[in-house]
Amino acid sequence: MAVTLNRRAYEHAKELIDEGRFVFDERDDWSEHRPSALQESEYIRLHGFAEYGKWFLGINDERPENTKAHYAFPFGDFRDVHRCGVLAAESRAGQYRHYDIENAAAHLHGMLEGRKAATVPKRTRTASADRAARGTRHSLR
């Protein structure tokens, strides 16, 4: 199997993550979150294989271009990147020694983790100073 990195899909995934179009789901959710064969066929009917291919990190050159089998390692649901899909792609690519795909998925995984960390509320100096001032006022009473 001659599977290589689909750079167009990799760039597409990075753009989606930068736009905040991702689902930070659990590792084992992919079997429930991945598009069904029927959803894939409907997406192809509406958008064509070129757009369909943007949702797969791998391209199998041994399979005909305008077939589902030409694409491997899905990472999203045709709307958003799914963390569980990225993790599945990273794991499977490593298992089958597709290191370029594994590295791309690992990078996307890191981007998702970074976005999660950025959304966790952090204490600010002002908030801490306000709390300290309130505590001081109360202790003086």
C-alpha cells in the first residue's frame, strides 16, 4: 500500500483548527463521530471527490483517484476536525509505519491541545489583587 501524506488535507485541518472549527472529544469517540458510508456518499454527491479528499490525511496511490479507497486516515465529520479522529489517524499511521502521516497527525494533535490550554480560564493579576484587597477589607472589620 503506497499511502502518502495528503498535504492539502493537512493544510485544511490546520486552517479549521485555527478557525476554531474542532471538537475536543474523547479518544474512543471516533467510531460514533466519524461519518457513515452514507454520509460520505452524500458529501461526495454534493461536493465531489476533491472536497471529500480534504478530510483525509492519507492518499493511497494504488487506488483509483475518484474512489473512497483512494483516501485514508479521516480526521473530521465534513464540518469540524475531531480530536478523536486525529488521534485515531496518528495511532494507525504509526502502526502501519506511515511516519509522514503520523507526524502530521501528531502536529494537529498538538495544535488541538494548545487550543484547549488556551481556553482554560487563567487567574489574572488583577483578579488576584482584587481578591486580596477584598480579603484585606474583610479582615479589618
